[in-house]
Amino acid sequence: MTIQALVVSPNDFIAGTQTARIKQALAVLKEHGGGTLELGLDTVTVPNTSTWTITESIILPSDTTLFLNNSRLKLADGVFDTIIRNEGIIVDESDPNGLARELRHNRNIKIIGSGIGSAFVEGPDIPFAAPHPLRGGAPLPWIGDFYGWRTVSILFANCKDYEIGGFSLSKTTCWAISQEHGCENMYIHDIAFNTTVKNGDGVDFRKGCRNGRVENITGSCSDDVVACTAIIGTNSYPQASRAYQGEFYIFPLQAGGNESSRLGDSIENIEIKNIKASSKCHVIICLAAGGAKIQNILASGIEDDMTFNAANIVAVYTGYGESAKMGDISNIHMKRIISNNSAVALKINTPLLDSTFEHIEQRKTSGTVYEITPPYDQQMINVQIKI
């Protein structure tokens, strides 16, 4: 772990709330061209505390490290916002929950903790609640993908050369970590998830992501643990949900939207290894639709840990729009896929090209080693599956 040379703490500022003092510290770092914001023990607040409770998202500029030093970063109850995002996501103030007005480039951002079990990123105990934006009525929690990108805990867009790791992450209001539109050269590692909400993914790569590495992921997710989902669609909101009849995607889950973008529509060159975690859906997915592509995904050491009964350990599939065509998903190479408590170790439900799956182990007595859903069993070109 490398900590930037200039280290500033909110303890250097004695006036204001924890949020205000964090913003003052970040302003100093930005003025000096970067450095490290250290959140350790708050020695200003009485009584002293290692929990930093924020009432708005922490916005990280380029060349900045956020270091959680035996501390907890927590979103306050009733706040509808990300916990952390990069500065280049420029909010449209006329539509603050809608598409970003601009995705400016950032680089060299780090979110580093002192270790799993000693550093924590945590959502609110009580999520934001209000009447449904379309139907009205009594207040209800705005959680899950229907309510857009502000439900994501850590959100990066058009950011390069960044690192996230070394902490436990829990109480999410949707996905834990999401990356999109031009994110590149990322290293995500050593994170323990505990998510319970609808759409409680761990790490999500969206369209426009490339050249990344994910490793040493543990814990349990109420949805996918690591997801590569490249989908091109419409930016019209609200948008009817195909999966949940009568429901709508009210706000966009990608700050940059779903339409084809100059920042990229593919997910490529992602390495995933040493994932031992539990999921209610899948441990790893690769999903493409609408003409977006997923290619060159390497994964090894993928195993569930018995907390939940996942549908699949690995799923390679299409859906959520126009189905993938031959060549949209290619060069997927995975080995050591181990199911302890899941129905199917490997499921393929898409045309697939130039891919290999090796050492697939199903330890659940009633489980299936692999399954290819017709008619896709006739739409495999140069695909090898070796138990």
C-alpha cells in the first residue's frame, strides 16, 4: 500500500460537522495537487470516535488517497446518495438523480483500508424513504436498482489507474462498487461484503471498463458477487422493468446512461481470482446485450462459501434487452470453479466464442456440474468445457 506524501486529517480542522471537516481536508489536498485524506480516530468530536458519519457523498479528485485507518466511514440515516464517488461525475443540478451532465476524466484515486475487520465502509442503518416518485403514497425506502446510481455505495466513472481495497463493506442500498464509462486500470482487492438488499451486488463492471484486476473477495452478497454486465439500451426514464411486472427503473443506474458512448461499450481484459464468497444469485456473471461486447475475461479460484444457495457459481448469459449475437461474448477463460451449495456450477445461456472452462467441481449432491440452455448448446464455437 502506498500513501500519498501529503497527509491531511479532518482533525486538522476544529469547526463544523464531520462532513464539513472532511470537505475542508479534501479542499486542502486538491489545492496542493493531491495527497492522502486519513480517517482515523476523530479527536475533535466529543466523545472521540472512530466512526465518521457523512451526510453527503465524499467526492474524490484525482491523485487522492482515502485511507481508513482502523475506522468506519458511514452514510447517515435518511441520506440518498453514494458514499464515495469520483469528482468527474458532474451532476445535472436540474435533474440531480438523472444522467450526469458530464463525466470528466480522473486518475490515480485510491480507497484503502487498514484491513478487513479493522476498516469499514457502511451504508445507513435507515435508508432514505419518500413517496414513490411515480405512484406517490406512503413513504417507502428508495433502495435497489429502480432508484438509480445514488443507491450505489462506491461509484467510479471515466477514472483510470485506481485502487479499492482493504476493508469490509456492508449495509448497502444497492450495488456496493460500480464502475462505468471509461474506467481503466483498476485494482480491486481484499474486500469482505455483507449485503442484504435487493440488487446487493459486490463488484460491478459496466460497459466501457477495461484492463482491471479483482482478487481476494469474501463475504456474502444478496445478488452477484462479481458482475461484468455490458448492456446498450435507452436513456429514457422512467423505464418499464421487464423482470418485475408493473415496476419501473425510475432513475438511471449508470450515471453515464445506457446508450452507446465514446467512452466505450465493451468490457475487456478483466482478471478475477480467489473469490470465495456467497451469493443468492451468482458468484460471477458475464452478461451482454444490445450489441455491447464482453471479451478477454480470465477467472480462477471461484467458490461459494455455503451462506446462501446460489443459482450458479458462474453464469455466462444474455438478456435485459436485445440478446447477444455470436461474437458479442468471447474469450472467456475460467478454471477452478467450485460449487459447495449451489444448484449449477456453470451455466451458459448465450452464444459463445473461443472460450474455455476447466476444473469444474460440484460438491452438492443434488447439484449439476454445468448446463447449457437450448438453443445455445448449438451456438458454441470453439468452446471447451473440461471437468
